[in-house]
Amino acid sequence: MSATAATDAQLTTTARAYDHWAEPYTELVRTEFDRLPLDRAMFAAFADTVRAEPVGPVVELGCGPGRLTAHLRDLGLDASGIDLSPVMIDIARRTYPDLRFEVGSMHALDLPDASLAGAVSWYSVIHALPEDVPGYFGEFARVLRPGGHLLVGFFESEGGPVKPFDHKVTTAYRWPVDEVARVAAERGFTETGRMLREPREGERFRRGHLLLRKGDLG
């Protein structure tokens, strides 16, 4: 199978899996963020950073049922969401009719170059084939304006290599935080902050979070 065919197959598998699990997944995560003060602190830092720059839109890439897009809106940002799963987008539109949600892939975003002040990829590259992740960061860099900000969340591999695991929905990957930072740097991002959170009760893995800034020269 060619690299392109493998990527297309992975995207199809992920979209179908989230379509299938959309309703129970939405219920599972409905109030989860309320119990995660450190994660909320990263969102607050991201919002403060974006608001300190000239005003512009922010997109949650891989928004699922839209709860975090709404949280970004509540933090004072002009937020919208994109997700690969049409069923997830239907749920988001029903739940938050005042916000804008579109079906799309982070692999090839239907957004103009340098059009965003900020982007959030919160556990949305975890299902990407490891060899595709640099391309995803390249796409994030394309749609962010120079000086734009990116917040990334992922499962951390605690110093080990990139490794797959049995995510509840479909196969996902754990990444060492330094490797994610390196991939981002190769696509023109500078790290402005990071947070590693140990697993809470009921969680299996450490969580990695990076706050990044696109270079001023694009």
C-alpha cells in the first residue's frame, strides 16, 4: 500500500469509528473538562496569549462534539470547529447552534493560508499514522498567520518511543513530548510552554500539552 493510500485508509477508519461511537463518546466527555483544572489552565494560557495579539479567528481542529470549541468561545475567542466525523459535527451543531462547525480533515484543511490567529489540536493527532504527523504540523503552520499560536494535547509516552495503544474508539499513538516539540520546530514553531500531567484515577497514561508559536516570517 502506498503512503497516500495508507493515509486515506487511516482517515476513513478514524471517521467511521467516531461516527459509530459519537453518541456514547459525547456523553462520556460531556463534563470531563470540568474535572481537569490543569488542562483548563492550558486553555486559559492559550486564550490569554491569543488575545494579546491582533484579533483573529481560532479553530479547534478535531473538535468532536464541540464542547471545547464552546469553551474557547467562553474564553473570549472567535472560535469555530472542524472534525473528520460527520456525526460528531451534527452533534456539535445541534448542541451549540450559535457556533460554526464544518466537516474536514486536518490532513488538508479547507482554510486560506495565514488565516488564523490560533488553532487547537486537542488529542486530535493521536490517531494519525506517525509518519503523517509532520505533515499535519505543516498544515497547522500553513493556516496560522505569522506569530499565530497553536495548542496541542496528546498522550505522552513517558520518555519511550512513539507507540500505539488500544484507544476506546480506534488505534491511537503515544508520543514523547520532546519528539512532538521537535516535529513542531521543524515546521516553523517555537515552543512557548509545556505541561505534563500525570494520569488521574481512571486514566492510563501521562498527558502532554504544548503551547507553540508560529515564526514571524511564516
